[in-house]
Amino acid sequence: MQLDETISVEDAVQVLAMVGDLSMGLPPDHSVRTARLAARLAEENGDAADACTSTRLVGLLRWSGSTATAPGFSNLLGDDVLGRHAMVTRTLSGNPNLTLPNVLPLAEMQCEVAGDIAALLGLAPDVEEALRHLFGSHARGDMQDALFAPNIPRAVFYVRLAGDLEVLAPAHGTEGAMRLIGERAGVKYPATLVERLAPHAQDWLDALGEPSCAADYAGHDRRVPLTIIADVIELKLPWLAGYSRRVAALAKRSAVGAGLIALEEKPLVRAALLHGIGRVAVPNSVWQRPAKLGDLDWDQVRKVPFWTARAAVLVPAIAHDTTLASFVYERLDGSGYFRKARGEAIGPQERVLAVAAAYAALTSPRPWRPAHGEAAAGTLLVAQAGAGRFDRQAVSAVLEAARSMAPKPGRAKPVRDALLSSREVEVLRHISLGETSREAARAMKITPASVRTHVDTIFEKLEASSRPAATLKALTRGLI
């Protein structure tokens, strides 16, 4: 089903900035503050207004690719959220896995995905180029050797320096932050830029409540698909790819059957696409726990809708959508979270959203269980409605919608373009969900070598060098 909801470029950037911050374990306004500080640096260095604007956008999208590297950092650090926070604040020590050969491929992946996000949003080429160089490049050697290459955009240095000051000052104080920054002067950023910052560091940090350059750049109000945000969020857990799209499509198809009027359908679909914002704040190790979640795990999971609701404060344009989205885990009997809302406190849209999300989750495979069949999922939801957790009419509407949307036997899912062959699309569907070449080969009854050959071809055709980047592009093009 085509999902036509859109968001302005500037609002999308703001949402993605928050998603990146939460994914890195940072305060949800960290990238906003970094962007303002980086813009001040650009101004102090004599850059023109358009360069200031580009620097601001690079600062906002600095961590936008971090969902793509969450699985890798989870493997390296155990906790991709708190671990990365400790890493960037330089409070992490004694981890033997933090070596350049281990970290550099993840840094490259993060740059690639951030650059692709900028391209999907239609941002200026210099913004995309800066994001692609923000953490180094294989093509130019390691991260230190690449710093002073003549084709590295200046915004890279402004954002690196601003980001380090903004993230290190709370952990080490401004003086301590400048001391740590000084150790990398001439290595991570030009020493002259550090000297220019030093006299202003505390004053600029104190004044970061005020923007230093405008957010009304050319094209800031152009509309882009809201699905971009959902897709970026779900790169955090490969097996989630396309999940929010499925929830949105189910909710849209269920709206009439659930008794909603036409005006209620649009915010319902938007909420479905945004309901996963808070998920990025929870470590991957919790989401992939093979055993029953413990009390501490549940404490983190219950914060997911809280952080989704928090987006309403930081990005007012989506306030209604994210407030609605934050009810996705509430239940009529009060057993849900995070508000413990019950009964009439949960409106008709919220009831449909809750059931659509539950059905989409039940019928999707998870690391700890296979997907439930449609009949089994329906039986579970009907039982939950009978127990007073879900709305009966909403359950009936979602199950009817699911039946009407089920692919006909023997009919392949249509795609919007013919860039990839049908076999390549099949391979991509498997690897986009996090399957290894061996797992995909077993499912498709081909050899792992054949899968790897197809993957190489897919990457070449999509101009991608990593699975998250290929997944993001494929979802956008309707290939998977």
C-alpha cells in the first residue's frame, strides 16, 4: 500500500537529529546544540551565510547514521547506547575491542548512511559531502591521515570540534574539555580552529539556547516522505526493516472498519510511522534477549513511548502525531505503558494503532521466535480483546484489513522499478532482515557463494557499500 504522508525537510532533519542523539545515549537536544556551536565557529572563521547554513545541517545530522551501526557497536561494546556515550565522552576505558580495524568500518558505514539520508532529503551537495567525510574514509587511509586532504569540506572540522566541546564539557567541565580537545588539535581538527574557539568556549556554550543561523534555507519547507524517518529508525535492528510501514498500512486499511472518520486516518498513519522513535534509546542487547526480559530490561522498554512523546516538545510540527504514537503500548485494562492509561483515556485512533502494531509484530519473525501465522496471530488478539486489553472493534478491523492485504498465493510482491532482478530482490529481502549469507542461502535453497555474488551485484546497482545503506535505498524505492 502506498503511504503518502510527508514532512518538511527541516522538520525531518530535526527528528533525525533527536533519533541520532538517543541512539548515541546523548541528550535529545545534543545535535541541536552542536549545530548552533558549529555555526558559530563557521561565522567566527569568516564563512559566508550559506556555509553557515550547511554547517548547521551537518551538525544536526551528525549522528543520523548511528542507527545503522548500532548492531556493530552492540557487538563491540555490549551496550550500543551507553557504550557509545562513554566512547564519545571519553569515559570508556579498558575495552580491547576499540581498535581502529574494528571501529573504522563502522565509522565508514555511519558516514555512508548519513550521506544517503542527506541525499534522500534533497539537501545541498556540500552537506552530503561533509557527512560522508565526517568520521574518515577508507579511500584516504585512516581517520588521522584523511583529515587534511584538500577535498574535505570545512564543515567537517567545525562539526567535529563543536561536537567534541558540546559532548565533553558536561563530562569533564569546559576546561577539561578544552584540554582533551587540545590533545587532538592538529590531528582531528586544525590547531588554528581550536585556538579560535578557546577564548569563546564557555560563553558560546552558555549561549546555545539561541540559534546562530537561520533554519529557513532554500528548500527547508519542501515535503519529503515521512517513511524516511521510519526506515532510518529501523536500521537499528535489521529484523525490523519495514515494520513501521506495515503498521501504517494496516492502520490505514483498518480505519474505516474501526469506525474512524476520514480526518482521523491521516494522523493515525503518521503516528504509525513515527511510533518507533523511542526504540533507539534502548540497547540492542535488550531487544535481542533470547530469554524473558528482567525488571531492569522492562524499565528501559517502558521508556520507549516516553521518548516518542518527548519528540513533540523538540519538534512541534509533529506534536500531535508523536503524542498519538506514544499510546501504542497502552492497553484498555491499564496494563500498558508508559502512562498506564485505561478505558476512555485511550481514544479510537490509539486503539487501532495498538492492535495494528501488535498484529504486525506477531506476524513478523524475531530473534527469539519465528513469525506467528495469520490465524494464530488473530486468535491471540481476539483472546486479548476478550480479556479487556484490546478494543474488539479495532481487532476485527485490523484482522479484516490483514486478510484483504495478504498476498495471493504464487503472486510475488510488486516493486516500483526494475533496477534489480526478481532473484536479487529476494536476496535483498533476506539480507535486509539481518540474515547471514548462509541463512539466506538455506532459506532460498541456493549456495552461500551465490548469495554473496548477488549481494555484490545488489550493492553495485544500488551504489551502496553496506547492508544498512542498501536496505535504506531499497525501502525508499519500494524494492522490499
